[in-house]
Amino acid sequence: MFSLLSPISLWLGAALAVPLMIHFLGRQRLRRQPFPSLLLVRERFSKSMHRHRLKNLLLLLIRTLLILCLLLALANPAMESRRASAKPDISIALIHNGIYGRLQPQGDAGEDPSGVQASLPATPNAQGTEALDLQWRRLRALDSLAGIRSQVLPVIEDGSGAQEVSERFGNYGGAVGRAIAALGSRPGTAQIHLPVFDWGELAALQADLSLALKEHPGLQFVLTDYGKAASRLSAFTGLKATPSPESPTIRLVARLSPEAANDAGGKTQVSLNGRLFQEVSPLGGRAEVTLPLGEGPRTVGKFALASGGFASPEFHFCFPEAGEWALAHAGSALASLPSLGRESYFRRIVHVASAKDIPWNGAVGGAGKADQGGMAKTGSRGASGGLRLVYLAAERGAQPDVYARAVEYVKRGGRLIIGVGRESDIPMLNRFLLQPLRMGRLGNLVETAGAGSASPAPVSIDREALARMGRLPVDPGTLGAVRKRFAFAPDSGVEIILRQGGVSEAVLAAREFHKGQVLLWTTDLDDLEWSDIGVSPLIPLLHQAFQETGAGDRAANLAVASDSIYTASSGQDADGMAAVPAAAGAGVSGNGTRTEVFDPEGRPFTKVRADGSRLRIGPFDRLGIHLIVTGRDTAAFAVNLASHGPAGGIRAAEGISEDPSATAWAEANEEAKAGFLKELKPFRGRLTVLSPGESAVVQASVRRLWPEFLLAALLLLFLEGLISATFSLRRSRT
Amino acid sequence: MDLNSVLSPAYLSSLKGLALKARMVLEGTMAGRHLSPFHGFSSEFSQYKGYVPGDDIKFLDWKVFGRNDQLVTRQYRDETNASVYLVLDSSASMAYSEGGTVTKLEYAKVLAASLALMAFGQRDAIAVAHGAGLPASFLPPRNSAAHLRQALQMLETLEPAGVTDLAGLFGRMAARLKSGSMTFLFTDLWQDPQAIITGLKEIRFKNQSATLVQVLAPAEMAFLEGTNLELEDMETRETVKISARHLKPQYQETLAAHTETLRSECFNLNVKFLRVETTAPYFQSMRQLLQRP
């Protein structure tokens, strides 16, 4: 394709009018002149005038072409060279990772992630230029999600594989300038491959790129547009996690944006801890996957579009070290959605399918593998490792020997949380667990709020009893309501921590039994038909404090933070800072211990201050687990799964949130792209925009044509002189 | 004011009266010479001349030889009764004056009038004729003051018109010539040389001497300037579009060839050929006219 690199020179095309004007105006200016006789004129007239006219026409044509050639030479014409297009002399790849996301490798999984493979012949080809066989395979993947933003790595590959530029630049400008400087005075053509994520950022370089293209006629830019793909970073507008009531699994439903949902294929990849777990096809804009729980101490998952090349927001959910702490899961799980991500809570809980699978010996496994010795060992108070906390949901069909082991577990210092639900076998529970533990007896189901009642009776707290349990917040906030519970008749020595009305209307009862301790819930924490106190931040804190009182001095300085999902709605200050209660307040500010808070990317919060017993942190703008480091100890808490904290806790609990900023960014990015390409329109033949994955080797290189036009002008000049001389010679001969 | 300036066509064109112009030209021409252009046999002594071998010894002045011991011959002013025919081409092309201040016809008229005065002074008969083809007017030869005035008046009132036909003009004039006459033909010679030669032959056969004077304007000799011209023939009104700048060399070549042809034929016919330019001072042209071939 023919193009002009300096088309502004064509304004000089007005010079073409000069010979034309002279020619035509001269023809019209005919002067009548009397003459004595045409005797001598007529004789020579016909031949001379015909030759004269022919000569004039030829000279006019030649002079016009001469000026045209000069103008075109000034306009710096260029033409794509098909021969050279397959073999650019040199290729530069600028890897830009300036996006908060992860590049998805496009090539084979087993290959080196380096993106460019090139081979350069040792000797120049017949045309005297070096040829490079470039194959663009894929981009260099980012190191991690927490990679430093706005880093540009220019990579110049030649045949020897040497990487000529290895320094990193903080922006496109430095990298492009370095790459152009590296090109130097190399002959022939060169390509610079530039993955573009943010066109707005590149548009700032428009003047520099224009200058480079103007000064280096053989230079080409191959831009791979990841901008649209980058918008898929926010392609997932929502994420909903639902624990299964029947199995230790959790169902995650990611909602895709319309653009992502319309994407061809639309395969969504779900990976866990860096490994591909499942690839699903979105249905109705929703990608659904069921994940097993308890895969490891901390599970980090990720949704990503298979074709997009970018990761979606990661989701974090953490589970305890297997065998350290156990949760007897039966029926409706305790792992309700608001608890997801609370590392400080769940890392000490092991999910098991049923009471028979409680790993009394300290290891998750079947009931047949449990033994008394293991239980005795792990049940020792203060010992490291082994079972420390058991949440036993009284399930129907539980065998008496399971309850007997639980009683023995408590006697040896274990701590047991007993939950109930619609599936609980109350008579079995009373006979084999509660009565041996001297807790009392559960009775009939009590519905505290009828069908016509607007709100059930509130749950009150026995603060003294709560304080005795451990480091709990001074103000636990609003607990919620209990709609259904079992009636409970406590034995003597049982403390009623939470109640709904009178003493007999206990919601949570506690008792020390031998070396251990027992908590009994008379309502189902995870069933909103029964109660909604399970979504309260107090509950995991209470459970954690319950087990920490048995941990002795080991957790003395452990700060327990609340979940900001709730502080965002209820506890956040006007300045956007969350008030994080610090347990007992002793280790935070009272003794001057420095407390630092880090976001999921490891960056410290700048706005952290302690006032008495509370840490004030914020504002929260990052996903995932935040770490609170106080002295040598570390606590953690989750902020949110959405990019920005929604206003309501229940909405956040559903995990669905729209992200209008992503759409706005995508539109702005497309606008910036259009503006950038418009500005560089004169170099359209040398500026190629590719889609991700599209081969970049098809680009043609540019062959400058101004020497040819200059040569043509010189030839025309010679021809003009030749014609003039020829006519003069003929005239003199005649 | 020198002679060139006084007798230049530019100066004389400001004067009125052909007789006056002719007299000034004649006086300027004769100034300092005081010699008759017509030397011959006469009883009136004219001058001495050094003897050279070949001179007739009967004209030796023996008295001078006796006094000074030098051989000189005596010369006498010739007295003739010759008729001088002044023939002017008055075709339309003679009205051309480009490059000069007077037309070719005006220039020819001054020269003819000067010759008429000179001839009258020598008591020669004067005849005047003009025309483009046929003689439009003819004044037969006579030698009288009244005739001279009539001849000068005829020349003064002469206006250019018609298409050149020198063969016809010369042929018809030849029929009216007397033997022993002198004929001066003033024309621009814009005709085919062969036709001119034909007419000249007829004149040459009828008298003893003939002088063909080609009067040309400077633009006719050097040709015009400019690139795009539409030339209009002053006689036929024919037009042609030319580039004078490109045609000029060829014109000059053709003119030279045309002149050379005529000059050669005149030489063969023993006709004196003279080309004068309308910007040349009159006395120079007169001296060329009076110069013996």
C-alpha cells in the first residue's frame, strides 16, 4: 500500500499550477501585429509552429511531471514491501503490565512464558538488510497479581536471542524512547510490539510516536489491543457464594457483564491456588462452579475468561489447617456466606460431613479412623496441634458413641460448640450429649415470632458472662433476631450468655465441664428462618474467643478484628474509616505496641490509628484478606468480595454487586484509542492494531520511495534539457 | 548638432516640406565634397588629378609639368542631358515603420526628392513614377523648375496602397524609359525574386544604368520580438499566428537567402543593388546611392 509519510508537503502542490498557468495564459495572450508581407514568414510558418507547439506540450508535460516528482519526494512516500514484510530486520516487544490483573498465557502451557521467539541470520540477505523471522507467541505473563503497576519491559530480540534492553521503565515513554534508541541507525525496517492496556496512557505519547515514525521511516508499531480484554477485569459484576447444606462444598456463581457474556466462547476458568480447577460455560450470563471446602489452609480462587487474557477479581476463602481444629458439620453448615473470608475464624475450623467424621484423633477422616488416644492427645488444653474446637450440630442419626467421644473430648480439655437445627434429633442429643455434660435439656421447638408478628423479641447479652469467655468487644453491636429455637432447661452451673427474654429462653448457654468447655446454641445459626444472628460479627468472634480461652497464653496478644462488611454499614466513621475493635485493648495502644494494617497486596494502610481499645483503619478499597500486625502476632480479617463495599450487609452477604466504573473505564479507553489512532492516521500503514492472540508477523515493512521519485525528477530534468536541445539543433540545421 | 543628427530620419521627420528635407539631405551629402558625382567630358574645368599609367595622355597638363615637373591630368565637369527616373513602390507594405520613426515610403520619398534636386542642379531631366503594380502616376522627364516642383509635390502627396507587383510595375515603366536614362527603383522587394528579376531585366535592357534600392524597416531585418503574435499582412490582410521568438532565426535565414538571390541577379544584370534601413541617416544612404559601383 502506498502512503505518504509527510503529506503536509503536498501543500506545495500549488507549484504545479505555475507551468500550467504560464502555458495557458501565454496561449491566450495573442498580440495582433501588422507586418509588411508574410512572404518569408509563410514559408517557414507551418513546420516551425507545429514543432513549436509540440515542443511546448512536451515541455509542459515534463515540467509538470518534474514538479510532481519533486513534491512526492518531499512528501516522503513509502510503500509496503511484501517481501520485507515477512522479515522485519528487528523486532522490539514492549511488555506492559500496567493493569491490575493477570495475563493469561495464550500458548502452550508447558512452554516458557517468554513471548517472543526470533531468529536472525548471521549474514545479511541479498538485499543487504538483516532479516528476522519473528514469531509472536504470547505475552510475558505477569509475575503476580500484586505486581508493580505501570512497568514496561522493552525486549529486543535478535537471532542470538539476546535481550538488548532489560531495564524496566515506569511508563511507555521511557521504554519506547529506549527501544527507538536501541534501533539506532540500523538499516531496513523494525517493528515495535506494544501491548496496550490503557490507551489513554499511550495517547500521552502520541507526539513522541509521531516523531519516531517520522524520523525512522522503517519503523513500525504493532499494537496489541488488550484494552477490551482489560475491561474484562471487571467483566464479573458480581460473585455469590452459597454453601451447600448437604456437603462440604460451596457454590460460587459469578455474574458476567453483558459484554463478557456475549464474548465468543465465553469460557470461564476457575482456578484454585494457581491451578485450573474447572472451565465452565456461562449460562445466562452466570458462571457457576461448586468448590470443595477444606482443600487447604487457605484457598485463593480466581475467575477468569479463557479468551480474555485477564483475571477476574480473586476470591479468598480460608480454611483451617486440617486436623488443627474441627467443625462437626451436620445438616445446615455453619459456613454461612458472611463468614467466608474470615480467616481468623475459619482457619481453625475443619468441615466434616457428619458427626461420625469428626477427626477426634486430629486428622480429618472417617469415623473408623478415630481413636481414643488421638482424642485424648488433641484434647489436652494448651497443646499445639490436634483438635481444639468442635462444632457439633446435633444431627439426626448420630450414633451414641460419637456423642460419647465428644463428652470424653470435653473432659480432656476440648472445647465443643453444639449447634442445632431442623434435622436435630433432640431426644438423642439430650440423652447422650447434653445430660452427660450436665448442660440441661432441650425441649420443643419455640417460634418466637408468629406469622403476623412484625419482629421477634430481641436477643440480649449477659455481658459479664461474655467477658468471662475471653477478649470480646465491649460493644458487640446488634445481634439480630431469633425466630425459632428449642426450649432449653439448663442445669445448675450453666451460664446463659444470650437470651431472648427470660432465663428459660436461652439462645446460647455455656458451661465448663472438667477441663473443657461447652457452648450450646438453641437455634440454627445458618438458617435465616430460625435466626439471623449467624451473620452477626459477634458470632465468629464469640466462637473464636471461646476457643482462645482454652489456648492459654499463646493467643494472649492476638487481636481479633471484626468484619468490615458490617462496619462498613454500621461502624464506619464519617471519614470512611472502619472502627476495628481490638480485643481487650491491652496489646494495641495501651502498651504502645505498634500496629500495622496491610491490604491484600501487602501495602500498608496509611490511615491507622488506635484510640483506646479500637483500631481505626480505612478507607477500604481492596479486596481480600487484610492483615493486622501487632507486635509479633498477626491477625487477619476480610474486607469484602466486591471491589467496593456495598452499603448494606445483607446485600454484601449475597455477594452481588455491580461495577459501573468498569463500564465507564472501558468506554473511556475506547475513546482514547479512537483519538490516538486518529492522531496517527498519517502513519496508518505503519501502525497496526491487533487483537490479543492475533499474529503480529503479517505486518509489512515500509520501503521509502523518495529516492526513486528524486531520480525520476532528475531524469525528467535531463529529458527536458534534451528536448530543448533537440529542437534547437533541428532549428539550427534548418 | 552633427550631421548624423541633423540628417537623421528622426530629425527630418519633424520638418514639413519634402523640398526642404531633400535640400538639407543634398547639402549634407555634398558637404565637404564639392565634387560632382558625374565626372566626364566637359569644357568646364573641374580639377587636376595625378597621372597614372593608363590615363589618356591627351589630358596631361604640360604646363604644370613644365613648372613643377609633375604629370597631372585635367578633369572637366561633365555636362549631360540624361534623364533620371525615380520609381517608387507605393504598395501598402511601404507604410511599415516598425523599429524606426518614418515609414519606408517616407524614407524613399526623401531619397527620391534629394536625387531629384541633385539632378535638377545638373540640368538633368527628372521623371517620377510610383505604384504598386501598374504605375499609378507617372511624370515624364523634363528639366524645369516647375517640373521639379511638380515632381516634389507628387512625391509629397504619395500615399501607400495596393499589393506589390514589381514585375508589372517595372515592366510598364520599362516601356516608358528613354535610352541613356538613369533609373532609381525604391521598393521593399516583398515579392518573389523571379518576378522582380523579370521586371528588372526589362528595365535593364532599356537604359544604361539602374539602381535597385531596397528600403526596409529595422523590424523587417531583425524580425519581431515576442512569443505569441498574430501577424497581419498589410497588403492582403492575411493573418498567421506565430511565435516570433522561435521563428526569428528562420526568418532571418530566409531573408538573407532572399536578399542574396536578388543581389546575385542584380550583379548579373549589372544593376546596382542597395539595401537601406529606415533608421540610417539620409546622407549615408545618399552617398551609397551616388557611389559608383
